[in-house]
Amino acid sequence: MDRYASLPPFHERLQRLPELATDLWWSAHRDARNVFRRLDYSLWRRTAHNPVLMLWRIAPARLAAAAADNAFLALYARALERLDNARAAKGSWWAVRFPQLAGQSIAYFSAEFAVHQSLPIYAGGLGVLAGDHCKEAGDLGVPLVGVGFMYPQGYFHQQVSPDGWQQEVYEHLNWSDAAIEPALGPDGQRCVTAVPLGDRTVLANVWQVRIGRVQLYLLDTDLDENAPWDRELSARLYGGDRETRVQQEIILGIGGVRALKALGIKPAVFHLNEGHAAFVVLQRIRDAIEAGATFDAALAEIQQTTVFTTHTPVPAGHDAFSFQMVEKHLEGCWGTLGPYRDRFLALGAYDNGGGSQFNMTALAIRSAGAINAVSALHGKVTREMWNGMWPGVSEPDRPVGFVTNGVHLSTWVAADMDDLFAQYLGRDWLQHHDDPGLWDGILAIPDEALWSVREGLRRYLFTFVRERARDRWTVERVGTPRVVAAGTLLDPNALTIGFARRFAGYKRSELIFTDPERLARLLNTYDRPAQIIFAGKAHPADDVGKHHLQRVYRRALDPIFGGRVAFVDDYDLHVAHFLVQGCDVWLNNPRKPLEASGTSGMKAAINGVPHLSIGDGWWAEGFTGTNGWTIEGGLTGAPDEAVDAADAQALYTLLEQEVVPTFYDRDAQGIPRRWLALVRESIRTVAPRFSARRMVKEYVEKKYAPAMSRPVTVP
Ligand SMILES: *Cc1c(COP(=O)(O)O)cnc(C)c1O
């Protein structure tokens, strides 16, 4: 902790505060979150929940008061005890279930990880999934290390112009404000790895992020020794052109494997989270050949120990590069693989229409023994989409399975819900939350208690939205219409629909505006008002997505909706927490079957926010008939315009005839009994099945453990 050397010494009773602040395990565990919340609540809020920043800024008097506060000290002691237990992982699920695999580990490669908002190295769902996977692996004691990128400028902050055009603002991360430290090799020296790139060598710093038992190792090329353009390579997530992208992927895959070696970590299994990291395979084949294997033996061994998860049914979402571009940048990477260069390049060859290219997903598919999609429906779509990989093999026989995504419960459940669960499911509900039987306890929660928590969560959301609008008004001096668009006129008692996701065509953010007058009537009904809160970023290079955002923003500015359509800018983990917990309904209307899974709806459902969704992705498995609604236009496969029109009709009908009337059907005490039945069913059916716990156990039992239990055939 020498980065803290310049801080005033902490009282001896609080000496481990920096240690707790710099292990992001705290962010996923309520006892630990409460330590910082309680230490200085105002600072906690002002720093957007960043304990590292808090420790730099906190007044000595507050620290002194905390050191003398017995209740605080008890909380602090309990959090540290839990952290120590999490790190030791003694008696964990993994240790008990797989004692014979002790000492082995899994490397999980991902281009983004969303662990906490203070570490902005994620763009969206892919990163959140990776972050939740790591947190849950830690809770289960699974020996996993994550490998990714440390982007010094991260992903952008979103600002929206008066006309609704997205502006990307990049900020340089202040390293001392984040829970990140240099990774040290076995010799105690700072770990730096060298990656051949084209005709030169690029150095990458290795950083370490702690998440309890799980460590993340992140690469960053911003070193003095590198040329200025190479220093920029890792600057931003998804910020550059194709050339930048292929170089980033070489650094992630090849540099990542080399970094693990330098750190003395020898994973038994490599999990590629999306195709971005597939160059892992190149370095591993090369290492095996160096150790004496033939190309075929090396490839066979790698197939046995590689797990690949694919995430998108949208063809353009799969990285492909011209062979010329790939060869140019791989020039220095071949080494002993040189004689097999054509065979390696053939592993990536795929014609997605428009000629053969080097396709990262094709490379991953041909190199992984276990390939999975992220929902049952996405599995089928993937088998169809990549039919060219398995000529003559019928769809059901193609080797792509599925592990449906899940969300990390203790990260996403609201504190007030947690209290309610503790009371009715038992204090240790979190320990066995993937047991469906446990959740029958939800039925015993009195309506009054459940409704009071739901209303409270909606109020927190409105406080949050209002404070943001106030900031835009007082700090940025935005004009009045934009203060309204930011949500100032929202009604804290009205039915609130949430829609937060990346702006991309297939997600159809404007579907609900298909018939503006009909929507305006629905929102402005005097005694049963409704309102919609939008949030989401468009990919910085996606002008089509930015136009979608702009059209939504213009609706938020349009007086016909009475200030009942709001846009909350700069969607990130922090905003997501308030939205998924505080809305009443979570809307999801992609053009089926283009949403591979979706996870925001799961986060909402476990907080008692029923899902109103197209039957796509996880909802095709999650909908039971009584835990939300499925929007059925009934025209799948027709031209887009016809499908969209039919889906919009179905959405209006559900809102007018089901959602709004149920929400406002109150008894003499003002309690919406029928609505609360939905809230309960939503929690009861989603929490056990769509949790990261169920997901990680499935990965371990079906993918990791079988790969680890076999004899190694190649050195
Ligand atoms: C959960 C989450 C996502 C992914 O949500 P989808 O439903 O898959 O669109 C994206 N961004 C943030 C910040 C999230 O928390």
C-alpha cells in the first residue's frame, strides 16, 4: 500500500481501511459497502461511492470519530473478517466439491470488465457479465484470474448537446483514485511484458485489481519506452479504428498469455469471453511447439482446455480483419510457429459474405473444445449463423451449447430488499440463493412491507434523477428544456417504466413512440399517469445509434409528453443500480432474435421490477406467464417494418390493458395487491435461476472441471 504513504497515518484501529478500499470485493458485499457509507455518507455520495477517493479527501476529524465509534468498529471488523474469509476460500463450494483440482486455475480473458464505476474499463453488458462472473467465482472459491486491458482513458463519459447529439468526453484516469496497483512478479519486481507487434516490440505494464479471491491482471501500453502511437494503443476501449483494434487484440491475447507466465501463473483452462481475446490460441500453440509438440498435438491440447463464449447474433458484432492486416501485425509473433503460419491463419478464415477474412470468432470456434452461447435461443441462432463452420452437420448436431447469463445478486439487490429477504428467507439467504425452494419464502412477505420497500426504491431513484438534473442546471448551466428532459417533472408516485441499454438499431429504442398521440394519452391520463426513463450510450463510432439517441432525446424535450419522458445521461454501473432498483417496470423490445441474452432485466426482476419484454434472449426461458409480460406481435420473420408495427401494437395493448390497470388497482389501504403478486413472482422465479451463482456453477461443472480433470498430453 505504498501509494498511501502520503496519507496521514490511520488510527491503529483503522489501519486496514486502505486495504479494504483497494480490494473491489467491497463493492459486491454489503457489510463492506456499509463501512464506507457510514464512514462519511456525504463524501460517499459526492465521490459516487469511491472509497479510495474518500480516503484521500476525508477530514481527519471524521476518521478520529470513526475510530472512537464502537458500532462503526464492529461493522469494520466484520467486513474485514469476511474479506479474509473470502480470500482464504476455505470450505468454499469449490474446495468441497472439487478437492482433487486444488492448485489448478482458470484464466478468464475479456476485453472489458465492469467491476465498479470507479474503474471505467467497460462499455456495457459484456463487461458487466465479466465483472459479475469474477465476483461470483470469488464467492464460490473458484480459482479464477481475469485478464484484460487497463484503458487509461477508459470508456467515454456521455454528454448530450441541446439538440440531442451525443458527445464523447474522455478523461484520463487518475491512477491514485482507483483500486489498482502494479502487478508484481515472483521476484517482487513490477511485471512488464513484451509483445511483438509488426516489426517492433511493444511493452505492456501489468496492473492488478483485487476482487477478494479473484485477481484481475490488466495490460496497458502507456510506457515511456514505447513509441507515442504505441502508448496510445490501450488508451481507450473501442475507441480506435480497425488497425488499432487488431493491435489491441494481439496485445490482449498474446500479451495476456505472456503476462500470466511472467507472473508465475499456469492456468489449466482458458476461457475466452467473446472473440476479442482469441489470439491467446496463437501464443499457446507456439509455446506447445516450442516444448516439442507437433502443430496437431498442440491444437488438440488447446481445444481440450479452451472454453469460448460467444455473445452476439449480429454478424457485424464479430471482429474480422483482412488477412493482409492480420499478417502485417502478427509479423513478429510467429517464432517456432513460423512453419505452420498458413495452418494458423486458416483457423481464422471465414467468409461472412464479401470474401474470406480472418475472423476472431471463427478462430475461437476452431480452437475451443467447449463453445457456448448465452441463452438457449441464442444457442440455436448461433448454430444457424455459423453453419459454414460445420459443412454437412445438421443444426442440432453442431457443437454449440448454451449457458444462460446471470447477475451477481449481492451486487445488484437493493439494500432494503436484502433486509426484507433476510427477514423472510433467513439471514443467510445469500449463501443458498440458487436453491429455488428458498424463494417460496417470498410468498410470506406481507403486501404492506413489500410495497413500502418498492415505493422507497422508487423515491431513491427520483432523488438521484433530481440531483443529476440540479447538477446539469447549476454546474453546466443547461437550458430549461433540458432540465425537464433530465427528469425534473417526473412524478414520484407514478408508474415508472425503465429503458436503459446501448443505442443500437435492433434494440428499437423508439418503438414505444410509434404512435405518439396514443403514448401521450397513456402517459398523461390524469388519475393514472405513467412515465418513462431512458438511459444509454451509443458506440462512439456508431452514427446510426447516435441518431436513435437523438430521436429519443427530442421526445424528452417534446411538451406533448408533459415532461413524463426523461433521459438520464452517462449510463454506467452507478446509474444502472438506481434504475433497475427504482423503476416499476423494465421494458425490453429488441427485434427478435437479435438480443443474445440481456441482463438488465434480470437485475430489475430480482428487485421486484417485472419485465415487459419481447420473448427474446433470457426472457424466452424466464417468462412463466405470471412473472411479467411477453410482447407478442406474432410476426417474426416478416419484413422489419411489419414486425415493428405489430410489436408496437402489442406493446400498447399490454400497457393499456394490463400494466397500467394492474399498477393502479388499489384497495382501501392504497395497496396494489395484484401488482404485488407480479412483484413476488418476478423475484421468486428469477433470483435463483438467473443469478451468476447458477451460471458460474454451470461453467465450472460443465466446462472448467471436465477440462481440468483430464491428463495433460502436451508439456
Ligand atoms: C446490465 C448492464 C448492461 C447490460 O444490459 P442489457 O440488458 O444486456 O442491455 C449494460 N450497461 C450497464 C451499465 C449495465 O449495468
